[in-house]
Amino acid sequence: MTIDFLIIGQGLAGSLLAWELMQRNCQVIVIDSGKENASQIAAGLINPITGLRFVKSAHVDSLLPAAKRFYSRLSGYFQQSFYIEKPMLRIFCSEKEVKNCMGRFDDPAYRSYLGDLIPPERPIANLVTPFGFLEQKQTGYLLTRPLLRCLKDFFISANSYRLADLNYGDIQLKPSLRWQDIYARQIIFCEGYRAIQNPWFSWLPFQAVKGEILTLEHEAGLPDKILNYGNWLLPLNSHQIRTGATFDRENLDTEPTESGKDQLLTSLGQMSADLRHAKLINHEANIRPSTQDRYPFIGTHPQHRQVAIFNGFGAKGSVQIPWHSQRLADALLHGALLPDSCNINRHYATHFPG
């Protein structure tokens, strides 16, 4: 069998890239182990302004509209919603945060993302807001599990999916690219954190991070909005929430821990006393493929041009992957240049051992 692209991994990166290429009439096969990946665990949050300094995410003015259009097309095709727009309440933890936030109101570049600034004198029932809070706009979350399930079914129906544990040694590059019975023009690795063991791309400066997330059942009356209080809280319905995520660079495994659970519950209880005794429904852990410079890893291997990577989106994959999948498709099909910010050639001189 001869195809255009062999994509390794059916997380959000591999799935959206495969969909984009197939919409451009490419023959694609996605290889996946069937094991749970970070995309399935992730909350899929989209938040244009983050951090203690309230900094707008790089290129979000381009990334966010592209993501909304991409998910809208997928919703139209599968006849179900995947991206849920929901305001976010950013609960201030200090006066310094308030000051940093107020400084953004004078910047026209931030106006479309900032809502009302609420002082401590106007608290929300069941929430501790001693320094007040900000309502952020253009925030929301992606229903990653349903989306990935729909895309998997789509790939299967198009004979574009294979369930397999990939062995790197089974990939032949010469005289032509081959894996098992498949001959491909190019192989694209979308493996998430597992790329740190990839023989062609392990030299890239990944900075993998383990994160744990809890699903809880509660009786507290909470606003139907995303809450950001150092951690995040996502209301699933009137009585269930998800909260996360921990940040661990040392213990890179996918096992939930008691310390992670306690950390999240303690933080949650400080924000809302009514949630201290919420019932644990689920406790999940996985590893985010973050990078040292916080930009994705996209491009072809410096010595093997038929080998490419599409990875390193970390916690911002929901907003970054759609736009970047279109840029990679442009590069693969039309020879367009990748943006400098994501092109792995930025690391050739400093990290590539060849």
C-alpha cells in the first residue's frame, strides 16, 4: 500500500493534522497504540491571558480564530459541539495580581479578552475572593474525548487507522520509507511525551510535565463559569466539576498519586470551603509534551527529510494545534516556510548531535 503520510499517534495533534491533510485529498494512515494519551486526560482549556503578569499568549490573535473555525467545521461534519465557550473568573490571590491586571486595561491589545473587574466588596456565594476577581472573555474548553472518538471512527471508516504498538526498528527509510506493508511519502511523529525516546527527535529540548486532574461530585452552588485560582475548576454540570492540574517535572509516569490529590483538594478548599468534602469520582494523570522555550516542535529531520515531527504543544494544544496543522500542511504540500517560532531548525545548531 502506498500513501502520502503515515502519522504516528492519535492524540489531538495527530488527529487534527490527519484530518487537515485528508481534507486536502491526501492519503493518510494514523498508527495508534490505543492507550490513553495526554489529550484524552486534558481539560482542553483555552485561555488567552495567563500567568501572574496577565500576559497574552503568543500569537493568540491568530491562533484563537483559527481554532474556533477549525472546531466549528468539525462540529458541522459530525453534527455535535466540541468547543464550549464559557467565561472564566480569574480569582486574584494578591494585590500584586490586581495591579498587574489593572495595567492591562490601558492596552488596546487586551480589551477584547478582559471583562469586568469585580472588587472584594462584591463576592460570589461559596467562593473566597479577598482581592476580588476578573471576568475573562473568549475563554472556553474543548471536549477532547468526544472529538478524538469521532475522529477515530472517521479514520477507521476511511481505512486510515491502524491499531499497533510501533517499534522504531520496523521503520525502513531506504531505499524508500516503509513500515510493514505501508510505503509512505513521509512519516510524521505526533507521539506526545514519548518523543523523548524517538531515535530521530530525542535531541529536541522537551520539558515533559506530569499533571493530575480530579473529577468531583459536590452540592455547592457554583457559578456556571470556569474558575482560575492558581489551579482551574471546570463545571461539567450543576453537581460535577473537574479541577487541576498539578505540575511535576520529576516523576514522569502516568500514575495518580495521593500527594497530587491532596494538593488539588487543599487548593480547592482554600478557594471554596463548601468544596472541601466533595466526593472523588475520578483521579487521572498523564504527561504533557511541553518544551523549554514553550513553542511547538514542527518540521523535518535535518538529515532525513522524509521524517517529520508535530509535537510539543504542552498545555495549550487546544488553541495551538489547529493553526499549526494548517501551516504544516502548507509546508508539506506546497513548500511553504514554517514560522520561525515553531520550526525545529531553531534548535539545529545548539542541540542536534549530527
